[in-house]
Amino acid sequence: MAVRVMRALVVAAVAAAAALGTTGTAAAPSHADLQVVRLDPDPAAPGGLTTVHAFVANGGPDRTASPFTVLVDLPAGFTAEGPFFPDGCAVSLAGHLVRCTFPAGLPALRTATALIPVRVDAHVPPGTRAEGRVRVTGADDADQRNDRTAFTLTVS
């Protein structure tokens, strides 16, 4: 009797999930085009802070059906320093790589931005210009040629 009740509950749960479109399987990729837009951060003094705006646009034509990840690579002399937006960003490589994951559902012709505060090391001389990179990865991305761009960090 208990086995029969358990099977009935499982069948009912699967049917309810299917009706809601939440069967636990991954969504089929959409026809979205994630692209990174270049934005250089404001200059900062040695020991000061600036913010990298990792700006990603969905060129469409579809809404993203899967999560996507934005990665920010920082050069030597510059270190990521939280808090970050979104809150779930993770830092690795001694503060030189930040990974931020965004949920599925970015509409076509809309944007998502990760905000990454960056500390300029105190020993970096004024006038220094260094290159970092922003990248985006996601299962929905139709054109990977526009998934990365450089940005310039300037020490004032």
C-alpha cells in the first residue's frame, strides 16, 4: 500500500512539474546573442579605487534560456575588492579574476552589468595604463566573436 501511494505521489509530482514547465531538465538553448560592450573605468590614484562595469548586451532575437557567466580579468597591479554586484560574484587568482553568474531570462535588446570595484596597488606609478578583459560565456550565445573585449585601467 505504501509503495502504491509513493508511486502515485511521484507520478503526480512529475505531471505537475511538466504542466509548469519545470521538469528539472535543462532548458533548450535560445537564439540569443550575448555580447560584451567596452567601457573603460574612471582613472584612479595609486592605492585608490575604481569600478569596472562589465556590461553585457543580449542582441537577441530571443531571451536567454540559460544562465550566463561574466568573467573579469585584471592585470598585475590591480586587485578586485568587494562588495560586488551581483552579490554572488566569486574571486580567484589572488583577486585577478572575478566570475559573476546571471540567471536565465535576459530579454533581447536588454543588458546586464557586473560591478567590480578594483583597488590600484599603491606602488603603481601615475600615468600607468594597463589592459584588463571582460568575457561572457553562456549556452545561448549564437555568436562568440563578440564575447570578449579589453578595457583600460588608468592610474592618475
